[in-house]
Amino acid sequence: MTSTAASVASARPSRGRRAADVLERELPDAVARVEEQVGEVTVFVHVEHLIGALTLLRDHDSAAYRLPLFVTAVDWPDREPAAPRYDVVYQLRSLRHNDECRLIVQVPEDAPRVPTAERVFAGMDWHERETFDLFGIEFVGHHDMHRILLPEDWVGHPLRKDYVSFGEPVAFTHNLEWALPSAERPRDMPGETL
């Protein structure tokens, strides 16, 4: 690569920078914070401004994020009370500007609710139902919020990290003390003194 090509390549802004700039300029109250890592920008949005932020990113000429890729969640059970337990993650694509952006709304364990985005992006309907089914995040105002993958009488949400599958907790090295009886724990467990 020539030095000119290298300078042009490095001049390209990080993926999602366009969305962060538009939101910070046009809807600054919506932005909780902006993080940039490995060439990607993530915009953390206050839940009460989510629909306004999504609408702005869809309609603003400098953004034009009109293709919703997905909505999902990430469970951080050890994060509360310092920060909300769940990240609800939205990924959008702008074909006009060849860019993607990631928005995150954080919600607490005792109120895992966000407004539905299906009136902004009709394609979010099924993604929201899947996130509800697997994480227990409620999308307020959704026209048909019910389970999509599991039976209606299923108890719990399988992608929550504290979900116990079929009555047996999954054993990882950090939870062997409570996941396995002492007789079944490996003798050479890291940190164990025998």
C-alpha cells in the first residue's frame, strides 16, 4: 500500500461515527455517552429518547439509516446496581452512506422495558419478539408481544445468564462451587487448595 493510499484509508471515520455526530448535533439530550473501540462507534441512548433517536437516524439526510439489521440484548447480571443489567442493542445500516451504527439502551433488571421500534422500522417486529422470548425484555406498545420460539407456558428466558436449564445449572470455572456438588468438582480446579 502506498503512503497516499494509507493516508486515505486512515482518513475514513470509524463505523457509526456519522450516527453519533448526527445525534449529538440534532438530539443531544438523547445521548448518554459515545464509545469508540476498534474502529466502531457505539452510541448509548437514554430509553426515553430511543424512538426519537431511531426516527432521526432513519429520516435525516446525513444519516439515512433505513435498514434495521437487528435488535437483541446482552445480559450483564453482575453489573447492577452500578449500572443497569441489560443492554438492548440496535444495529442499523445506511446504504446511502455505506455505514452501520450501533445504539444501546440500558435497562434495569426490575424494569426490563423499552418502547417498541416497530412503528419506525416494521422489520423490528420479529426481532423484538425474539428478544422478549429469550431475554425477557418487554417492548412496550408492540402490537403482538408474545413468545415466538418457545411455548407460551415456558418459564424463564433462556439467554439470561442466570437461567437454569432443566433444573441443572451450567458449570463454568467461576461457578463450580454452587453448580456442582463438592464430590463432582475437578480436583485441579484453578484457585482451589486441596
